[in-house]
Amino acid sequence: MRRRCRLLLAFAPVAPLLVAGTARAQEASGEALDGRHKNYASPQHFSAEVRASLFTPAVDSDPALAGATPYKQAFGTSPRLLVGLELDWQALRIPHFGSIGPGLAAGYTAISAKADYTAPPNGPSGETTSLDIYPFDAMAVLRVDVLWRDMGIPVVPYLKAGLGAALWRASNTLGTAVYTSPTTGQSVSGEGHSLGTHFALGVGFNLNVLDEYAAKSWDEASGVNGTYLFAEYTREDLTGLGMQTNPMRVGGTSWTFGLSFEF
Amino acid sequence: MRHITQSGGTPMKHRASSVLVLAAVAATLLASGAARAQSINAAAQPYPERFVNGQDVGQSTRPVNLNPHGINYADCMADMVFQYSVTLSGFPGVNSDNMQVWATNTGDCTADSTRGYGVSSEAATCWLVNVGLTQPNLQSSTTRQFNIPVRALVGPQTNTIPKAGTLVGDDGPSACLTQASFAATSITVWFLPLTSAGQADSNGTPYSAPVITADLVGPPAPSNVQIGGGDTLLSVTWNPNLDADTAGYDVFIDPPPGSTDAGFVAPTTMLYCPDTGAPAASTGTGGDASSDAALDAASLDAENEAEAAPQDATVAATPEAAAVEMPDACILVNSGGSGLAASNSTCASTVLSSGTLMVGTSVTTVSDSGTATTETEAGILVTDDSGTAVETGTGGIAAIPCLYTVGVSSSSCPPASPAYTNLSTPSVTGEIVSAYTISGLTDGVPYNVAVSAVDGSGNVGPPSVCQPGTPAPVNDFFKLYREAGGQAGGSFCALEAVGEPAGAPLAGMALGAVAFTLARRRRRNRR
């Protein structure tokens, strides 16, 4: 039963692809040129995003830490910049509603600070301690662009849901951190991966309305149908997905902003 | 008829004699031309072979990125000799031209005035570095070798150039101190066919060897050197230099990583003796065995250089101190040893501190009778023949023993040698680099650190102000995380769930992709 659940989860991000063929057929009938899009000749199948957010990983939420806050102790509470790229395939167009399709995203953030001395007088040392996180997401993306296409309101709300994973590496001045247990003497390298879920809810503002002539020219020149400024609430729960018992919780919640381009 | 014959014969006779005259003139001209078409060339081997203590060390002793065909301070101090192989032809012997070798840092020696002819000797810009050949008889191409001491090439750059036709004197190691600033200079060596009067022969073809870049002074020390402690390491930062000379930095630490004797560091010494009298073979600087050993090493160097030692080497204190004149004695410049390094605020290393050109903390004078007198003075500088301190405060050479350099392979850092003989690349390469981490240290042991800039010729400049630092354990994030009970870690592909097959999530995604592909194929088949 548990394995079946895992299989379903693995299918989740790619489920919309199964009906992509239908979308193609509908688009070929000319529906893609409906609404305001009729002014633009190039077809539209994808969306690319450039993303940035102020992010604080939820490392200290790990129950295994029993309330201890090693992340806060090492790096403080200030959020760090997380940058990323995303590519969505608008595989299925739902007339007078929007599009749905799979998407892939990748990001990077680095958190570093001066490590404190262990012995008095403590205080920051000259050694740097760092945590690098590389999040990857595979998701289904639902864009409700009926407001823009049918009513000319340049607002496109959207929803994303899928699987998330992140590679992480804890390091110090000399490279990847290594912890040696004082009791067992065993050494553990400070790198690993964490699995979980990815969820986002956002809204995009179509910038084409600011200069329709320029937007049309760019579409004709480069095939970009629409440019959006978006804001998104992102939640990355990297708690193991039932496959990992105590992963480092390098996910978290954040507000993400960026630009997206439909083409 | 005779008249005709005569009259007719006279023009013929004149014509014949004219032809003979022309032939004679032509033959003379040809012979003269052949005799005066002196040719000098070294195209087969434009760069000279280098010799140190009579040993051929090849055409270069440095990596290709460190001005391998140029001259640096180490070359000069080693009393290196350049040997040019030059092919000569067209020199007929008696009553023909001489061939001499001249050097200049203004580019040209072919004009007589550059060699001091027709002008005052002060106006000369070239100096004679090898008397060459006197009226050689070398009609056909013949290769000859010409030796030129490096010190003869670099010595007269700022000193008074010898009067025309006078060979550059041997100034010994002081010739290596003639460069006024850390900026490199260009020296051109000319092989000139000259008349016996020393003037250029326009019929001869002079030859200039490839320009030599001479750089005898290291770049200034970087400023604002800061030390941060870490777990078995020290992080060193500094403000990078902005000059056009710096190509990297050498980082020095006292005591060296892995040293078992952190309490005492033997001093480094430099011995100068006049031409007359033997160099001091043993002179104590406090009776310590280590310092005696160091002195012996220095004495060996001094013996090699004794012949070339400055006649009137003088030692003068910094502007705050009075000059010490010792013209008739060997002079030992002692750069000092280190005591136990300070723990926090005071840098106790006398090895790494107060680095300027030929700086010492004491001077030991050994008279001919063997009496040793030691004067201790901070910042003592060796001066040039004119008594002027060469050190300008913006350049110099690090006299720190090479063993204190970190990040440099030991093979390029001979034992007991000063830092300027480091023939490898610097600890860090690049002028804008401003940080270095010294690892492999022992927690709790105080260290002293200094940084020198290194130029593109491998000269190691004077060290920065010495900074103390002590490695100590730190709490890095992963240590805090694991000590708090965190379980993650191991590797990027580590399994956190016991019994879970490797790469389970990736396998799941791959399965999804396969299912998707199959679904697409099935749909196509239906069509």
C-alpha cells in the first residue's frame, strides 16, 4: 500500500502530460488564437520563469533536534536570497479557462556566517560556516488566464503542486564539513538530499498592457507572447516524503517574485 | 696608315687600360667590401645560457610565468653569468674592426654618443659589459661565446656609468641593490663592430639580443593584513595591491605548520666582507647553536661572494639612527630569530616583522683581529656605495627564510634560503587576491603571520606588518546540527531511511517517465 502511494506521488507531476495530445488537437483548431491572443501570431506552449525570494530554510523544525536551533545559532534569523529558474509546458489548454501542464524548477541559495569559537570568550572566529541548498521541483502547473484572454484583465492566477527535492552541503573554510562523533568516532560528511512536496499559489500581472505595440513587436521578433511580473507564495515541505526518516529540512516557506515569459 | 694604325691603335690601348683600371677598382672594392661586411648574429640561440658557480643551469631557472629570460634579485645575488653564443663573420683580422658588447636601458648603443664618445661621460647611456674581440680574423661564420655577469648588466642602471670604453667594475652583491623602485627595467645587450678608436663602423652590422627585463625589487607589502582564527587554521586577509608590479602574494607563518619547535626560530644572516681579508667563518650572535648553524650557511654564501663583495660596504641605521661606518671589516646583518609567538595582541616574531630591504635587527662587525662587535638596532639597512639607503619604503626584498613560506612546494624552497630564492609560483597568484587560509595548524598554538607581494619576476617583496593569531575549535553549522541530534548527512545520495533502496525517489520519477512514454505510444497507435 505504501509503495503504491509512492508510485502515485511519482506520477503526480507527469499526469498532465498524459492528456497533452488532446491539448495539441484543440490548439490546432485555432483556439489558441482566441481572445487577445489573436493579435499575436506566434504559438504559445511554454512559460519560463526567473525567480527570486527571501528564504529561510526550516532546518530547526526537525523533531530530531528536540527544540534545538542549530541553524539559528549558526546563521541567525535573517533570510537569504534564493534564486531559481522554472520551465513550464502548457500542455493542455482548457478553453475559456486556462492551461495545465508539467513544470520543472531549479534554484540555489547559499547561507554563510562566521563560526563562533567553542570556548570563551566565544564570539565569531575567522572561519566561515556555510550551507548551500540546491532545490529541484517537478510539478503540475495550472494557469487561469481566462481573465486576460477573454476579458482583457491582465491578471493570471496560478497554482503549482508537485514533488520537491534538494541537495544540500554544509561546509567550512576547508571544504565540506565533517562531523566526527565523540562517542562512536564515526565521521559523517556534511552533504545530503531531502525529499518532500512543493506547493505554490501565485498571481501574474501581464506587462503587455503597458506597451502593447512593443509586446507585439517582441512577439513577432522572438515569439514571446506575454511577459508577466508575478508574486507567489511558495511552500517546500522537505520532510522526507515517507522515504526518509530524518532528512535535513532545507525547505521552507517564502514569498517569491520574478518575471515569466510565455512563448 | 701608321697614324691610322696609331691613331687607330691609341683608342684601343686606352680602352684596354680603362678596362684594367675598372677591373682593379672593382676588385679592390669587392675585396674591401668583403673585408668590411662584418656580420654579427645570434639567431640560433637568442637567449643566453645561464651559469651559476660555473654550472650551466640552462636558459631559464624559473617557470614560464615568472619572466624566465629576465633577471631578478635571486639571479643577481647568485652572481649568475649570461653566456651569449654569437656567430661572427667578415672580420678580416689585422687593421679591421673590434667587436665589443655593450648594454643599455635606453634601447640603443649604436650611436657613438650613447657610449660616451663626443659627449661627457655623464651623458653616456650604454656601458661596456664585455671587451669582446680585438681585430678578430673571422672571415667565415664562426661562433664565439661571450660571458656577461648579471651584476654587470644591472649594476650601472642608476650608478654612474663608467667612462667610455671602461669595463663595468664588479660591485658584488651591492650591484643587486641599484634598482630605485619596484618597477622593472629593460636592458638591451648590443654586439657592436667598432673601429679601433671605439667608434661605430657604418659598414658593420651590429646585433642586439632580445630585450632583458630586469627586476630586482619586490613590490610593496599589502596593507591591512588581518588574521582570523579557526579550527586548525588561520584565515588571512589583506588589502590587495594596486601597483603594476604585483603578480601574487607569499604568506609567511612563524612557526611553520607542523613545526615541533614553536618556541625558537633560528635567525637568518647575511655576511658582507671587503675584498681584502677572509670572511668571518664563525661569529656568534648570542651563542645559540641554531644561530651558529645559520651563520655557517651564510658564510658559505659569503665565501662565494667574497671576491665580489663591496669595497666599502656600509651599514646605516634607519633615518632615526646614526650610520655605522665599517669599511675594513666583515659585516653580518642578522635578521633575528623569533621567540615564542604572542597569543593575542602582540606579534613576537622578529623573523616576520619589520621587513624592508636587507633589514636586520643587529649588525656584527668582525675586525681583522677577530674581535666581534655587535650592535643592536631596529631597522638597520644596508646602503649602497654612496652611503644612501637603497630602501625607499615602497619596495625591497623579503629576507625571511624560505621555510616560513606557506603554499609553496618545498622543492622550490631550498632549506635555509631566504624567501627571494623561492623559484616557484607564489602562495597565491593574482594581484586582486586578498585572502588565504593556512591549514594544518595546531589549535591553541599562537602563530605570527605576514604577507609579501610577489612580482612577475618572482621577487618577493618586503613582508607586511606581522599579525598574531591562534587557531581554536569553532562551532560550524553541521557540528551544531549533529550535536543537537540531527541525523542527516553522509553524501548527496545517502539514504536516511533504513532499508530503503538507493535512489528510490529517482527511480520513482523514472518510472513515471516510462509510463508517460508508453501512454503516448498507445495513443498514437490508436490513431
